[in-house]
Amino acid sequence: MRARVAFVVLCLGALTVAAAAPRAADDGIAGFYRLRATDGRGYLAYDAAGYMSMTTQDASGHYAAYFGTFAVDHAAATITHQLFGALEPRFTATTLEQRFTLSGNRLTLRDQTWERVPEPATLTPAHQQLVGFWKLISTERRTTKGELARAYPGWTGFIVYAPSGHMMVHMMEPYRRHAAGSEYTSYFGTYTITGPGTLVHHMEGSLNPGSIGTDTQRFFEVSGTTLILKPPLIKTPQGDVVMTNIWERVK
């Protein structure tokens, strides 16, 4: 039996799927939220410019994820999620409308309750550069000599860094037909800036079960609206390669 938590994507079949309505995003809901549940965990993020991201994982390991934009209709008490991408391919490029209530720091979507994560009073300069929503522009692997080892044309996604030190990421291959892990990369957790141009992602949940509870290092560089992320060298049968992910701030 599935865990009792009614994770958002598991409920999509009961949601309204229709053409997007011309509504404005609402910064009263903007923030980073943690799922309040005893049998799962997850994060939900809205920013004032109208972008959103959601990741959850229940006690049995079932993972759900999607990203896109959102709009609020206070008169109807609904939030509309316009999905750019989703772990479940049939929900990509659909519009999902849910009733909501917002009371203090508690946001309820259908029968899910989320709690806004408090933000620190001040941020370091490095955090100020990093915090926000970023969309994937390109990803590739090159040898240490600079030769292209693998390209990922058409991949898209979001990475979100919250002021509170939380994060989540989506990276998706285009034209997906199956919810395969090789075609969609996603995890969520916290992050720590460990030095100039270095940070660590602490994985609380992941589409790859083997990475839950592990840490992964990233080297980062922010230049204007561009964020470059690189993991440590990856060892392959053909030799060491460097992966480079380039992101652009959404606004």
C-alpha cells in the first residue's frame, strides 16, 4: 500500500488539467516550504516572479517532482501550476489547478500541508549571489584536455537555492516517454557554502535512492545572471571527465 501522504504528483489525476488562465503571480505566497508529514518529506518553492518547483519522497521511496510557473486566483482560492517539466512525462506542459488556504506560515494544497521555512535576517555576499531560481542552459562533459566527451542537447530544468540553506534540482531530457531515472535527475536537501567558489549539497531525498544521505561537492561561479556548476572529476573507462552545467537566473 502506498504511504498515506497524498503526494502532489500522486494526486494529479484528480486535479483540473486545462489551458492556462491569464493570472498574475502572487508574491504573498512566495517562499520556500517544507512538507509537514510523518511518512515523507519534500520541498515546495515559489518566487515572486512566478516560478515554482516541487519535490517529494514518501516513506516507501516513491519520488515526485515537477517545475514551472504558477499563478494565484484569490477569488477562487486556487493556485495554478503551469508545468515546464515533470518526472511523470504525461504531466509535462500541462496546467494543474489546486484549491489552497494560506494561514500564517502554513500553506495547504488540497490535503497537503506545507510550512514556510524561515529566512535568515542577513545573507553573506556568496549567498546573495547564489540564492534564487536558475534554469538550465546547457550541460556537457569534456575530457581534461577540453575535448567533448558527451553533450546533452535540449536538456532543461531548474535549480533552486533558498536563503534558508535549502535546495532542490531538476534536470530533464527532452521528448521523454517514460519516468526513467536516466532521463530525469532530481534531488533535494540543504547546501553549505564551504569556501570561495565551493559548496556541498546534502541530499535528504533523491530520485537515486543510493544517494540519499550523502554529500556531493560542487564548484561554482556566478557572473551576472549566469551560474556555472561543476562537480569533481568523474572517472570513466575513457578517462577523467569534467561535467559543466550552466544555469541562468530567472526573473
